[in-house]
Amino acid sequence: MEARGRLMQALPSGGQMIAVQADEATVRAVLVEGAEIAAVNGPDSVVLSGDVEQVAASLGVKTRRLNVSHAFHSAYMDGMLEEFRAVVASVPAQAPAIPVVSNVTGDLSADLTDPDYWVRQVRGTVRFFDGVQALQHANVSRFLEVGPDGVLAALVEDGIAVARRDRDEAETLMAAVARAHVAGWSPDWVKVFGPAAVVELPTYAFQRQRYWIEPTTTTATDPAAFGQRATEHPLLGAAVPVAGGDGVLLTGRVALRSHPWLAEHVVHGVAYIPGTVLVDLAVRAGDEVGCDRVEELIVEASLPVPADGSLELQAAVGPADTGGARTVTLFSRAGAGPWTRHAHGTLSRGPGRDPGALAQWPPAGAEPLAVDELYERWAGAGFAYGPAFRGLRAAWKSGGSVYAEVEVPAQPGDDGFGLRPALLDAALHPLALGALPGLDGDLLPFAWSGFTLHAAGATRLRVRLSPAGRPGAVALLLADPTGALAASADALVLRPTGGPATAS
């Protein structure tokens, strides 16, 4: 490894490496001389190396330039190959005792004792995706990444990384051990914790008297058993009409064990429900009473999620006034503690203003904005966002507006959201780029006005953020990848928070 690194660094600079969101066959069809495929990391994740600017531009897909010193796995490596082959040939080699799936061949066929193999490993395509598929075909179902950072685990379903560059080593390792245990891959606990981890069971016989209430035709998990209606919402699971009027109370419960994606939204070591969840709760409360517009929602307090246990949630909707508008108030409490009011506002019905559309994309003449270092900067300030919340893909500035592309993966159990909170959260991240006058720095949503959900179920959006005509406020427009309207807000007032746009 020392010789390999030394020889690579001695090469003249030149070329570049660009990650593209396309499959291998599509990329190979447009390759030109000097451009090569450096890696195939997934079904639509390919890395180009060499003289690749023209190829990347011709694909018409999302690209990301890699911050590397050389164009690895391309012809720019040819100057070191013969000397490297001589170095490898001088080292005694023997076949590995443990089977190795090679990233050169993508299977178990590689001869690791052959010096030419290691030369191909420097020069050829890294076939990581093929290797993962080979392991899956061999009935491998769990993947553990052992290295200084979690890079490859994110490319594999159920991948677990034992270290993260921006997190405490001991905590990250033990979290990985816990995830492996929950997935049925239990370690040797004596080796993890020492002999004190093993406790003998009592020697007396267990008393096996059964106290469970036998289920009836209506189970205890069915809201109908308690006079409620099921809502099929991930956080507000049931609704009940309030006696003596036409108000409605929606209730639910949230915990890290039932909603694990929240563990990826961490501020100074504490997991928080993103503030954008409050908007979705208000939208769902409005759906229950026929109100399709959140006329106003004032955020009053953040929502930390307890490391153990859960939070009870309530959305209280008041009776309709003469114009059909209703109040909405959002609460939570942990255990039997006091209730905390997190937001209050007004729901209404009827069309709002026309927010426009985002058919031309990106806007003509838009100036690209750098987004690659945003999440690393936040992590350095104590705002640790996992992959589920790192949704900002690209951003531009045009005229007085900022445009962006955001995308988040679908998470287990989040199909019932009108607009996935992590996606709306990501739509506000461009505010931290400082491209809008008076809205630079890290900001926190405070007051929403005229929020309307036009279409549900998106995982990828186009975003436009524009000044809303008053200090510290933006208008928000969200569209799907075809330009069709998904959601809009007449205004969102923000306030400084000392952290990311939706940290709490």
C-alpha cells in the first residue's frame, strides 16, 4: 500500500473523476477516447475517470465532481504500472484462507497471488456492485463496513458501518454492534463487554401462569376498540370526534424504535423531530375536517425524541367558524409528563394564490451554487444528519430566487405522509448557502403562511425559494421531476438558530 500510494502521488496531475447517476450500459454507450469507467457502485451509480467532462455533460443526468488528487482507474495511472508490478512481484504471496470477492472481477475467481491482478486493481474498473450481487446470490444478507468512515455501507441494503468520520468512535462502534444484534447477527458478548456481561439465570423454576388478555375480534391495536378512527398516518394513527361540537382530536405516538429514520436527525447528540413534521401534522389534521390549506402555523417549541421510550402526540382541531376556518394546536409529552405545545395555527379551505410552475429546469441562465460541503460543515458544528436527511442534490441562483433539487429515499413506514418531512426539510437547506439577501446563515422555521399540499407521495422535488416581501421570509414552491406542482407556501418566516435550517 505504501508503494502504491507513493507511485500514484508521483504521477503528474490531469483528468478528473465525476460520479454520475446512470447505469453502466448507458454510460458505456457514450464513452469517448480518454474517458473510462472507474467504478460501478450501484445499479445507477457510476464513476467516470480521465477526460470525462464531455461524457458527463452528454448524459443529461445528475453529476458530482469528486475531490481527488488524480484521475484514478484511468490511463492517467499508466505511468506507474510497470514499477508497481515489480514491487508486487517482489512480495511473497499466498492464497487467502478466507474467500474474497474481488472488486476487480466482481466474484470469487480472482487469483490474489498474481502480480498482474494488483496492477489491474489499480488500473481497471472497481466492480463493487457486481461483488455485492455475487455475495447476495451466495445468500449473504448482512454487510459490515470496517474502515475509517461509512462510505460503502450506504450503497448496500442493510449495510452497517463500524466507524464514522464525524462521530465518536466508541459510540459509533457500539451502535453498529447494536444494529447487528437487532438484525439477528449477535456478537460474542463476553468479547464485547468482558466476563461481567454474562449473568447466570436463576436456578429455581419459572412460574408459567399466564396473565395475558386473550384477543377478541377487535384487538387492542385497533383504534375502533377505543371509539376512534384509524388515519393511516405514520405519526397520527387515530382520530376521535370531540363531544359537544364538531372539533376533532388526532393522536399518535413516536419513538426511535418505531421511526428509526429520526435517529439520523441529531443535534448535539440529541435526536429531534424536524420542524417540518409539524406542517405535515397540520396538513393531516386539516384533511380530517375537509380543510386543504394551512392558513397559518406558528412554531413555538422543538421536539426532542427521548433515547428510550416514546412521545405521545396530539393534534387538536377546533370547531369551524362562520367561514369554515378552524384552529389547530399540536402537543406532545413524554411518558406521564406535562404536555408541551409545539405549534398553533389556522386551517382553511378553498384555493389560494397561484404559485406558478417549475417546468423549465434548471432555469435558463441559472448560476450553480456549491452544495458539496454543506452537510460536512453542519456536522462540524454538531448537527449530524444521516443519509435520510442529506437530501440536497444541487442548487442554483437566478434573479432573486434560489432553485434546488432535493431527493430522499423512502423509509419503512413513511408512506402515509402527505409530504415526507425529510424531503421538506431538505427543501429548506439551500437557505444556508447564503444566496438570498437577509437570509444568510443558519435559520429555523418560525411561522408558515398559506401552505398547501397539492400532490402526495413525492421522494424527489424541484424547489424554488424566493423573498416573500417581508424581512426574514421566503415563498416556497415545490414541484415533482416533471414540473407538476407538489406543494407551496405563500411565506415562511425564519429566525436565526445557530444551526441548520431545520435543526429542531
